[in-house]
Amino acid sequence: MSYPNRASQKLQQNYVRKLISQSDCQTIFNLLTSPKLFEKVESLLPEHRERRFPPTETLSMFIAQVFHQDRSCQNIVNQAAVKLLVSKSNPCSTHTGGYCRARKRLPTQLPKELTLFIGQSVEENVPSSWRWHGRRVRVVDGTSITMPDTSENQSVYPQQGGQKSGLGFPIARLVAVTDLNSGAVQGAAFGRFQGKGTDEKSLLRSLNDLFEAGDVILGDAFFPSYLFIAEMLDKGVDILMEQFGARRKSADFRKGSSLGKLDHVIEIAKPDKKPDWVSQARFDELPDTVAIREFRTKGKIMVTTMKDVKTYSKNSLYSLYKKRWEIETNLGQIKTILGMNILSCKTPEMIEKEIWVYLLGYNLIRLLMVQAAYLSGLQPIDLSFKHCLQLWLNYLQQSVVIDDFELTRLLLLMAQRRVGNRPGRIEPRAVKRRPKAYSMLMKPRAEAREFVRKNGHPKKLK
């Protein structure tokens, strides 16, 4: 809400206080500065002696790293030294050794549990009016991330098989579950990019405990297998996904029980062979077939377990499915705006920690966006993630104490920048700016350096 230039500050204060007093998500509004969050942090802290970089300080600096364009340890240590200098305290050393050792001591469980705690707290307290048919909608998708080319990283996250040694980068696959309303990450699993048990379905299987009765899951065509559908039906969870490739080609709407034009219920049979990851007893418990609804609309064949045509029409379901694109946008924000597409740590243990710190930083911004959206009568999907991130970083540079009223006014600033409504947006997967005229590195860097010493640099490409 905007005010005329002559509107008094008192009017704005009364407006904001009225919104807060009427809020049915008061828990969200207070979460950032609430004792509940601090209690959660305290409960996760390991036993430690007082050092220059205690766990809470180390985690704060680690999060600050992922928020800034220069994510080097040197930059964040320099910032800490300058802050101490400005506050008239004795500045710390600008050597990074102490901070790097503190990051190694930081338990991975701390950023992981805080990420899930914030995500769950936001989701549980969003206004009921934001929910689809009063139900929670979870969105799942996968992506890949790369990391420094070290022998330790290569041993756990090997590069793609077609690349020569020394020319590729270790690569990991990540599957995330986000809440459709808030965009907050509810859970994540990651592992090697290639090999048995490393596909997106396998990673999602490790997150099955996240889903509860009444939830709706949105996903692409990678996920709707018999076993996943049967497990979700057993939990009382519904799915809405694109039909799997092979079944999509063989779809025949003359078969099954008709629900309308190009809309029917079909049976999917249990596979003959039991997968290695499921026990024989559990496999025997599953039904021989599961009934799902299959329908064609807007050129797509969809599958869902929501078979009530009156409550869930094809148009309603398709409109919901189009919002699945939000997780693509959310993962893009984490990878591109925050920079998680290329990680910095050089060991697998630190890589896991770094991923969870990125997700924690992302959820903190999402928490602010939910608050800003509610105060402004909008939804988080309407707000710009980058705009909110920039305002938050600038606010932290100006203030060391988070004041409730000041924070509220900051949230209203966050709501001023909105993203456009771009349904069905299509963009070419191409870049306009030409790359630099250098050839690709086709041999290990040490060999390439030796070649340059002997023969000089090769000519630039035209």
C-alpha cells in the first residue's frame, strides 16, 4: 500500500499495526526474531569452547558468503575485521585459517535442521486462503550442480563419463521439495549424477516421509511410477503429474472408465520384478493394480489420483499444474541469483554443508517474502526474489539491531517490486553475447601450462 507524500508517519504506523494485529499468520511475522528460532538454534549447537568464531558466528558468516557476489572466505573474514574495527573493538586477523577451521567444525545438521525448521514453520502458518482447495501443494523437481575439481570431490561426485580426466568437474544431482504457496524448501536430497540409485525418482524416494495425508504433489513426467503412486495413495496423498513417456504414447481413451471427453480412469499394474530397494514383505503388501485418472488437455496428457470430476475439473487441474513451473524458478533463484550452480568447497563433507547453507539462506529470504506478501495483500509468487534479497542485504549493512516496526516497513518496501504475470512464457535456450575467442581446454591444466612454456599461447579464435 502506498501513501501520499503528505501522509503522516502515524497513519502508516496505525495501518501496519492493524495488519499485524489482524494477522492469522502472526507466528510467521514473529519467526525471524522469535525465541522459538533461537531455541532451535541453541538445541542444535554442539558442545564448544569460546573461540574467535563460535558456531553461531560461523554460521552467520557462512550464510553471508552465499548472499554476496564475492563468496570467498577472504572477503567474509575481511568484513568481520572491518566491523570490529568500526565498533572500536580489537580487529581480528585477516588470515582465513581460523574461519575455515571453524566451518569444518560446524555440524552439517545445524544448517540442515534450521532449513527444514524454517520451511515447515512458514508452511504450517500461511493463510488458509492461499491453499488450493484448502490443501497443501508440494512441488518436486531435480537439478544438477558442479563443484571444484578435486580428487576428494571426484571420488564421491564423479564427472560425466564422456569427459577426459582433468577436463571435467564433479557433478551432483539434487531433488528438492518446495511449498507452492511460500516457495520455501521443505526437503532436499542429493547424490552422484550418474550410476545406479542416483536418478531423480530414487532421490525423491528418500523424501517420502515429508508427505502427509491431504497433500497434493506436483511433478514432471519422471516421477509417476506405479510404486511411487501406490506409496502416496497409502499415505492419503494425491499426485498431479505429466504422463510417463512410454505410457503417453500408448494412451487410449477408449479403454478404462470414461469420466468425460479424453478423460478416463485406468489401472496400472504392479511390476513383476521387485526392485532391490523395497523389501519383499512391503512389495507383497502393495495392491496388484492402482487406479489413476488420465486426461488430455492443452496438448498434454496428465495423470492424477484426484478422480472427482465435479471437484477437480480438467481445467482446474491443468491450471494448478502450470504452477509447477514455480519450482523451476525457485531452483533458478538458488542456483543463479545465490550462485549454488557452482559450489566452492573442496571436500564432499564441506560440499554437503555448503548446499544446506545455500538452502538455509534461500529459506530466510522466502520467510521475509511471505511476510511482505501478507502485509501487502499479495502472494509470495507476486514478489521479486532478487529485489527482496537486495533490500535485506542493504538493511543489514545499515542496522545491527532488528527493530520490529522498522522491519515491518522494510517488508512493505519488498512488496513494491512485483514480477510480471507470464503464463506460457517461452524463451529460446540461447545466449546473445558471444564468448571470448579462446579455444576449449582439451588437456589437463598442468599439461597445458607446460605446452605454453614451450610453445607460447595459441592464437585466438576468429
